Amino acid sequence: MPVRRSAPPSRHLTWEELACKDGTIYPPEWQMRALTLGFEFEAIRRLAGNHQIQITSAYRTPAYNRAVGGAQLSQHIEGRALDLRIPLALSSSEFFAVCLERAREADSRIRGIGRYQTHVHIDTRQSLRLVHWNMTLR
């Protein structure tokens, strides 16, 4: 059954937050990807004490991804990634630990997770194993 576009991807995630920062909407044909991201976002939010989590980047067009210096094969281009700003109530280490805990749960669809100075990247890439990295060590 097709998902109604007017319904948000999840309780605390909107289509506007998933859209590219250049104004391009999240591709309608990828609604199931959006629902998967919404499911993971809500799980992380719960584990983080239901604190508000701001999305700093989600879907990116190839042109926008190049403009911001994104990876050539970025999961953002595929509509499978979220960059989550660290909630004020948590340290960077605490928030990354929450996201990593979620990624390691049996029902998680998170397959990519990266720690950065200001945010945590999660993605639902098509992979059987979890890939993680830490860019705060540079």
C-alpha cells in the first residue's frame, strides 16, 4: 500500500527536514527509505532521552553534495542518510554511544555511523555489516 505523502515519515521527522538544503524535495519514489530513516530516528531519539534532535543534513542532490564537499558515493544522495546534531543535554561521546547502541540492536537497519565534531551521521546503506568511523580524531 503506498504511503500518503502528506503523512510525515515519523512522529518527529518531517518531509521538510528530509529535503535537500537547495530546496529539492525528498524524492517521492523513495518513501520507504524515508520511513526506514524515520524508524531509526525515533529509536535514537528514545534512547537519547526523548531530547529534540535537529537534522543538519538528509537528502542531497548530486550537485548540492559536490558543493558541500560530500563523499562522491554519499548515502545522502541515495536518500539513506541523516546527520544528527548532538542534543544540548548530551556530550558528543554520549550521543555517539546512543547512536552506536541503536545501530548494534538486532532490529536496527543502520549500517553506517560516523562521529563528527558537531553531529553524528547515520545511514541505512545496503550492506550486511555495520561500518563506523570517527572524524573527531583528526
